[in-house]
Amino acid sequence: MIVQLRYQFRVYPTPGQQIELARAFGCARVVFNDGLRLRQQAREQGIAYVSDGELSRRVITEAKATPQRAWLGEVSAVVLQQALADLNTAYRNFFHSLSGKRKGRKAAPPRFRSRKDNRQTIRFTRNARFKVLDNGRLRLPKIGDLEVRWSRTLPSDPSSVAIIKDAAGRYFASFVVQATDEALPPVASEVGIDLGLTHFAVLCDGTKVAAPKFLRRAARKLKRLQQALSRKQRGSQNRRKAVIKVARAHARVADTRRDWQHKLSTAIIRDNQAVYVEDLAVAGLGRTRLARSVHDAGWAGFTSMLEYKAARYGRTFARVDRFFPSTRMCSDCGRINEKMTLDVRAWDCPCGSHHDRDVNAAKNIRAAGQADLNDRGAHVRPGPVPAARREAVTHPNAACPTRSVEGISVLQGGEDVNGPG
């Protein structure tokens, strides 16, 4: 099956190229905001919705002819068109969310982009005629040849490339390429996974993966950097430098966590034919007193990796209903016991079985995941696949079965394709 993958690499623009990229970021942001403002004004005045073609003509073509927007001609026209494409996508997601076509959380209407945002991005398509040169540099129109730190070769010619500047001041080139999925050899084992805080993951075979707690380990350094930032005068150059230092520290934590989760998820998918996890309410847990630990664990990102890797490599992935009593149910006799507090790590069932709390939950998750409705009343559903923040893997026209998500239409992630920083 042909899929679209996103490969991301670190790029190192020269000071002059950084100025050109900043100009392109600014022009794309202005076009996006002008288009959003025009549609909002049309709605307030009761005028019909401004079409895509009309919007492009007014905020790009005609705007370039005015003294106020003449500088839009200094950047590639494809960058400006892609900014409007992002606006149209945001409106489409908003309307589909209102009508129910889009599952998951309700999408908010588009909002204006700020020059102070931590993340800036532009996108070039084939129409821009970008090119990867024989010397490994990336040639972009009106920007020049960027140095790229390649960590692997691209499987095919890219159809588009996005240039990203993150909060830490790093630049990345994110390529969209086509590749062919290769299913892994079938194996007999299936695994249920219970996610937690003390142990990040407990498998039904008794394997326990300790929680690395990357944010907790970096807390002392982050505290020191935050204190140094708070002492800097607002608007000063030293404060800007301090902000970048804090952002780099957070980026290092996020990169380390992502790399660790990729390695763990790849090992689980490689060794098991089917993977079952509990559908945790991460957003709700993120509002409790355990919020810092929940966000540090990164359960949502990890389960998303399992989901798209299972679809890529021919494995089965499913989520067990979050209200299924996996902890209180005896995995031997099926008896559901009374609720227990978090400090109870082991318990005895009246049938005579002794259970480790987490291992028992993982066994029940696997048992529930092996049927849509079994004799213990456990419902299994694949769960909604959230829209990817950055398109990573796409299976065109893929069907989504009710039993598992082997054919999900949007695959999220970017399997360890980040070049080393």
C-alpha cells in the first residue's frame, strides 16, 4: 500500500538566509490574517462567504499592486498560496466539526496568527520548484541553498517541504514523500498494556517498563533557567536570550521523551501481532493534581505511535473502553470487586487468586481487546483518530473497520525521522 510519510531534518541557514526566512514567515502570516479578516468582515456585514479564488485574488494578487502590500512580491508566491490553503483547511475543519463530520474534540474557528508565536512555518510545493541538490543542500526559491543534516535518505522525491522554526530557534525541513508499506512477519503473541505513572507501561506477561520522568529529571535546571528569565528586564535583549535558553531546555526534554517512546513502541509492535490499550481520558487527567506527571508521561503521544505503526506494519491495534473495570476485575474468574485506592498495589480475589494490580489490569485489557463484546461485557472500539497537527502518514481511501484500526485514514507521528540536533 502506498502511503505518505513525513521526514524531518535539521537545517542550518546562514544569517542572510535567516533574514529571508523571517521575511517569508512574516508574509505568509500577513496573508493568512488578511484572508481571515476579510471573511470575518463579510460575515459581520451579512455578505456571502468569500470563495477561495476570490480570496486569493484580493489578498495576494491585488494586494501586491498596493503600496501597503507591495513587499509581498519579495517572497515566493507558493508560500502565500499555501498560507491561504492553511486558512481554508482551518475553516473546513471548523465547519465539519459543527456538522459532525469531524470526530473528536470540537474544532475552534480560525484565529489570527501572531508574530510572537513560538513556532513559525512556511510550505513549498512542487510548483515552487524546490530541489534537493547533489551536494545535499536544499534549494528554495528566493531563499537560497540551505545546509541540511541528513540522517537518512528519502525513499522518493518529495512532493512538498515545510520549513519550520521552533521556539528554541532551530530550523527544520519537513519533507512529504511517498513510500510503500511493508508488513512485518506474523507472530503469535498479543499484548495488553496498562499505562501508569510509577511504571509507564505494564504488559500482560508481567513486564514492567519504569517511567523515565524526563521532565522531573530536568526540573532543577528548568527552575534555574526560569528564575534567571524572571530577573531579566522585559523587552531587553538579555530577556530574549533567556527565553531561548528555556525553550531549548524544554525542547531537549520533549526530544528525549519522543525518542524513547519511538524505541519502545517499535519494539512492542515488532514483537506482537495485536496490541490493546485502555482509552484513557488524558485531557481530564491533565486537569487534576497529577497533571504534571500525566503530561510528563506522554500517554497520548505513545498510543498514537502504537496506532500508526500497527497500521503501517500490518498489526492490529484497538482501545478498550475507559469505563471497563480492568483493575477491579479478576483475570481468572471474572469477579468485579470493590473499588480500591491507588496505594493498593496487590490484592486477593475470593476465588483464591493473588493479583498484582497492574499486571491483572493488563491481562483484562488483552482479554477485552480480543472481542468486541465478550461474556464479561467489555466493549472495544478503535476510538477516533485525531487530525494530525502535521500530516505524517496518510492512507488514501482506507476503510476503518469496527474491530480494529488496521486501516485508519490518518496516521500520526514521524517515526524517529528527526535529524540529530
